[in-house]
Amino acid sequence: MVKPLRQQKTYGNYYPRQNTVEIDYQKVIRQRAKKQKKNLYVVFLAFILLVCYGIYICPYTYKTFFKPMFLNRILNRNIELNTKQYALPTGEYINNSYIFDDYILSTRTKKTKELTPIQVTGELTQTKNKLQNLFRRYTKLEPSVFVWEYSTSQGIEINADEAYPSASIIKIPIAFELMRLIDDSTKTKNPITLEDRRAFTEDFRTLGSGDLQRTRAGVLYTIDYLANIMITNSDNSATNMLLYEIGGMDGLNRSMRNIGLKTTSMRNWLPDLEGTNKITAREVSTLLYNIDNPKYIDPKYKSVLKEYLVNTKNTHLLKEKLPPGAIVFHKTGNIGTMLGDSGIIYTSNGKKYIVTILVKRPFNDLGAKYLIQDASAIIYNDISALP
């Protein structure tokens, strides 16, 4: 009970409060518990979002942005970071122009080597029918085939324009682009040669095929040696060194677009076990066709490329069932979901043809190997028998 004002003590001009308020402590406790429970939900949701970021978003950001950007800077040679390429990927070749009081979308092209497309003038129908009969025996496999014979310009096309994981066959475009850049550099103040040396660093050490990954960092290797083991041993560490040399994935992709290859592309440094790097049977065959094109590959580098390709150590696909007199310039590719081989083949009686066989498969299905071997033998025997 509150005492009357006259009975309360005063302290100067201050009078104590005339009313008291009883605090409902149980209500306060319930409110605090409710607030704590709400905060717990917020913390739990934040934890879930952080886990999702760590599992999905962070690795994707690292692989697609930071990793290629980092690798393009590590040796600090002639390649500068261009953030504009990330903000505006099409800036190199697409822009808005203001003409006659209107905006139009136009393209800018750079002068590039001339790539000659393969002209298929007819079909090797009987051979194609044999291949299709063979493929029916492998119901779980998805083959892609491109064949072109030089003397008649006849060919075979089965899913030839469908994008397939490239595996190590992507090393063919890298080798071609490397030779083109070396040739172009002869007109500059700082030409690159096959005898130039590059340092192997930890940044390039990677898993998969090849022995370079087991050597110590700091050793200098010639570009010729790196290109040789990239093709013959399918060395992934050497490939990443040379990929950096040609401007990284962006440099290769831009060059492939400029020469007219719309699908051949890289999205991942090797080993690309996920199969994100892409090729088509027709496009990789077109590159091999241009090994004899002096407008694209200088004749002095043609023999170098052929020397690499003829010494490919994996001979268990296109070459496995061919007779000893066959000469095969080729490069294989092997990941869990795709097996392939692409090359130029000379028959023992003087015929010459290009063949690329790519096979999508259930993980590590050995049927893909037998399909390529049998298909290669069919193609070889039929082309050898042409008049």
C-alpha cells in the first residue's frame, strides 16, 4: 500500500513515485525463452546456408574464377590479369555501335590463321551400315564417329556434331594452338621457340596420367619436351604448363571460336574427371585435317606435331587391331564416362583417312574399348579395299 504523499520523505525537490508496479517475472521469463528460441532458429538457418556455401558455391567460384585467374598470374610472364574478361566475357568480339542515330550489335574480329573445313562429298554407306550393326551390340554405349577419306572425300558421320567430354583429346587443340603462337611470335620482339625453357612449379603439379607430377619443383624443361610428353605420355602436369603458356582456358577458347570451332572448349584445368571440357568428333578431325594446311600450321611445325602424334604410347584403341603396316598419328582420351581416340591413319597400301571415335559410357565400361577397336578395324579394312 502506497503511503500518502504527506507521509513520504522528500529529498530536495524530488518526490518518490506515488505508485508501484508489480513485475510479472513469469511473463518476462516466457518472453526471453521465446526470443532465445527464435534466435536459435536464425543460427540454425545461418549454419545451413554456410554449409551449402562451403559445399556448392565456394568450390564452383574457386574453379571457375579464382583458380584460372590465379594460374594465369603465377609466373608473371606476358599474361596480365584482365578483369574485364570476367565482367564482360563477350567484350573481345561483341560491342554496341552507334550508327545513324541507332544502336546495333556488331562484332570485332582479330586476324587469325585460316582453318580449312573438311568437305565431305559422299558417304561410305556400306561401312556406315557395318558400324551401326556393331553399335547395336553395345546398348549402353553412345558412340560418335567422324571418318573422312582423302582420295575420294567420302566419309561417315554418326553423331559427329554432338558435344562429348574431351578427356585428354583436348591436348590436340592445345598442341595446335601452341604451334600457332610460336609461329606468330617470330614476328615479335620476344619470339618463343621450342627450345625455350619453363620452370615446373607446384602450381602445375596435378594428378592423373604422366610422370612430371612426381618430379621436384624448380626444374626447367623445354617447351618441346613438355609438348612431347603431353601427347605421347598424355602428361597432365605438362599440359597445364602449356595451357598457361597459350593464355589459359580463356586463351584457348577464344582461339577456337576465332577459327570456327564452336564446341571445342575448356572449363577446367586437367585432370577434368567431371568431363566439363568439350569437343566434337567433327571439330577435332578438322584440326587434324589442318595439320597439312600451310596457312594454319607452318610446315616446319607440321613434322613436329606428327612426330608427337605418331609416338603416342597408348595403342590399345584405334591401332590395336590394325595390321603392322598401318601408320597412326593419334591421341587418346580416357575418363570414367568417356573413351575416345582421334587420328590420321595411313593404310599399308597407301590410303589415308582421318577417324575420330568418341564413346560415352557407364563409368569405366570396358565395352567402349572393344567397340573402338572393332570399329577401327572395320573402317581400315573397307578403306583399304577402295579402288
